[in-house]
Amino acid sequence: MAGFRKIRERAARRKGGEAALLKLLGPAPDNAALAEVPDDRILSTMAERIFAAGFVWRVIEAKWPGFEEAFLGFQPKTLLFQPEDFWHDLTSDTRIVRNGQKIMAVRDNAMFVERIAKEHGSFGRFMAAWPADDQIGLTTYLGKHGSRLGGATAQYFLRWLGWDSYILSRDMVLALRDAGLDIADTPGSKKDLLKVQTQINEWAKETGLPRMHISRILAMSIGENYATETLEGYAGD
């Protein structure tokens, strides 16, 4: 495997220097802080990433105040008391994107969030307590017990929520393969996912960097060199 220092140096050159790269990395995530995140914000973030999947993100972002109104502030208990007519009416509500399956995923995930909150005090506490070096375990759990929270959606949910996560974007995977990691172009097998997690954890120990920063540096070190203005404020890789 190529050393991470060389990967970081290449990313810095592409972005105009170390100072410019640091600015693009964003603040370091704090998993412990998630213990204070209310359950309605957890459910809101889940829903946002689910509705954004396969859709134009900026459209979802622009309509999100309408989503918050339509889904009653994403309060799990409140949503779970709503009758069937409430959910049926949402399929014709112009304040949101009217995708029936994704609408029902909100109800399913309200049940999921509420169940975890009862077991752990809050969903945020559950997230905060999950080992930082076991992203595979967490995304697998989300995919198994949540609704429409598998694959990349789970990775983006973790990132948007503020959990210290890596995202298997095209460029991030390309950088891993270029560094010598023997994984598929689109890693999806348990074997490949474990290889990625192991390597990211090793670099986290070696550098002291958050896994999110390692992931973003990898993505910015190779592939299309997006303009700084495009990446500023963007939470993905």
C-alpha cells in the first residue's frame, strides 16, 4: 500500500496547497456529541438521505421546509399516532416529493427510531456508543433494521448526521485501488468492505485523522479535480 502522506500531498497539490485542503476537510466529527441529538433530528436526517437517493439533492434541500411541515417535524411518537389516511394523503402532498415507498419508509423508520430510543435512551446515544472502528457493523445494522437504509444511503446518513464515517464514492474507491488495495471497482462484498474498513482504521491510527477526513482526502487526491467552490460546504466525498 502507498503511504497516506503521499496521498495527502497529492490531494493538497490538486487543491492549491495544504491550507486549501484543510479548509475543504471541514470540522472533525464528534461521535460522542450525537448523544445529544434529538430523535426527531435523527429521523429527519434519515428521511432526507432516503428521499435524496437517486434524486437531485438540491431539489430535496429546497423543499425540505415543506417536508418538515408535512411530516409533523419528524417527531417519531407523533407520526406513529397518525391514521392510515394521514400517510395516504402524503402521496398527493405537493410540499414533498410524492414517492409512496419513501413516504412509508418514514413511518417504518419512526418505529425503528422509537424502538432504539426505548432501548438506549435515545437513538443518538445508540449512535454515540457504537465503536468508531466498526462502520460495517453499524451500516449493516441500519440496513437490516431500518427501512431503505442500506448501501450508500446508510453511509450518507452517518456523514450527514455527524458520525465519523467514510463514504465509498467513486473517487475514494479509485484512490484506494490506486494505493494498492485489492478491491472491486464497486466494493460490495463482505471481504472487500472489510479490507476498506481495515485500511481506513490503520490510517486513522497512523495519522490521528478522523475517518471522515481520510475519506475526503482520498477522494480529492484522484479523479476529476472539482473546483474549490464546488466542494466548499459539501459534506460528501
